[in-house]
Amino acid sequence: MCVATLPRWRAAPEQPLPDPGAYLGLAQGRDEKVRGPVVESVRPLVQVYGLITVLPSESTTNHQHRTLIFSGVNSAGTQAAAEFFSSPENLLELRKHLKREGHDNFPAAYQVAVSAETDDNILLNFKYETHRVISTTPNH
């Protein structure tokens, strides 16, 4: 699980509060009128990938409990994986793919790859790419 805590910004009494326009990329002139957005560069949309891994938990029998791992090539890929898995529509799509392979239920262990389109690491959309079922039988 990834958890981020952002510190609160507090100004010392002698420090003025930051210009809100600076955070929005707005340039201000001497007469304090906003001239417009400052465009630093044009960023292309980037395709990234997310991965959902489902494994049986070690402390359970008969695959009653499972461990979920969401990962990605960056935070947007990880977000795409988590959003895919939290969507009933996407789980129905995954179930159809599994059914075509002869799985009536979700397997005990499997992986799902999703692709995502991002803009500056902000997730725009995502879709199912492929999956694989992981064998849970011990190899001796």
C-alpha cells in the first residue's frame, strides 16, 4: 500500500503568503493584472502500464483470503490498476476473458495488465490489455 502525507505549509509572520497564481503557472505584471498562463513546454500524452497481482494469502486454506498487489511503471500506472480492479464493469470484462479460458470463477492467483494514457503523470484513461493465470500447485 502506498500512502503519502503532505506537510502543511505555514508562513512565518514575516513571510507573505505565496501568490496563488504562481501555483497555477500564471504570470503577473507590475500592474498586478494576470497576463495569461505561462506555457513551459508541450508534453505529449504518455502510455504507461499497471499490473494487478492476486495471490492466495499464506495464512489461509482453500484460497479463502487473497493478497492484492497494485503496481505500475509510475504512480499513474498503479492508479490505473487500482481503478480497474475497483470497477464492477472492468471486473465483468475480466471475468469474460477468464470464462473464455474455462475458468468459471476467479482463479486463486492471477495477474492483469492494464494500459493507461497519462498527461504529466495524471491518469486520463485506462483499459484492459491482458492477463495470465498463475499456477498455485507446488512444484516438487
